[in-house]
Amino acid sequence: MQVLFSDSFVDSLKKHSSIKKAVQKKVDMIIQEPIALGEPLKGNFRGYYSSPVKKNFLIIYLYCGICRKKGDDEIVRCGDCKSSPDETIRFIDFGPHDRAYQK
């Protein structure tokens, strides 16, 4: 499994360092079962998944194999999509629910 973290995810984690351990635990769980723990998003976020961390914090991520299988790669358009293996998880963003969907 290849795991990638966006700059935005890393920056948000630094900003909300008080829940860093909870985020790490959730990231580990997502890596083990990316589809079972995530909720597929719709609309402008089609192809992405979200998973709650604490009350109103969530993680937004992509699972490349499922993105391609559903044809969402035509919408998401990652720059290195063709060179990424299906077993790649991209952690895109993390933060409070109301702000995570604004990016």
C-alpha cells in the first residue's frame, strides 16, 4: 500500500496538533480498510471519501483503485494518476467539517 499526504493535510495536522494522536489512529485504520471506514462523497467531491476523527473533524482522502473503477479519475484528475498504483491512498485534507469542504 502506497500512502501519500498532501501539503494541505500536513499543514492542517500541525494546526490542530492537539488531536494528532486521534488523527494518526484514524489514518492507520483507513489504511487497513479504506472503503469500510469512509463515506463516498458526491457533487464537487465525487471520487473522494471522508471519515470522521472527532466530533466535527474529518479526513478527506482518495483511494486510487476505487476512483479508477468508478470512473471518477476523469473528474478528480490527479497529476500522477497514471503512475500511481491502484493500492494508493492519498490523504487530501483534514480539519473541522465546515472548513474541510471549502478547500
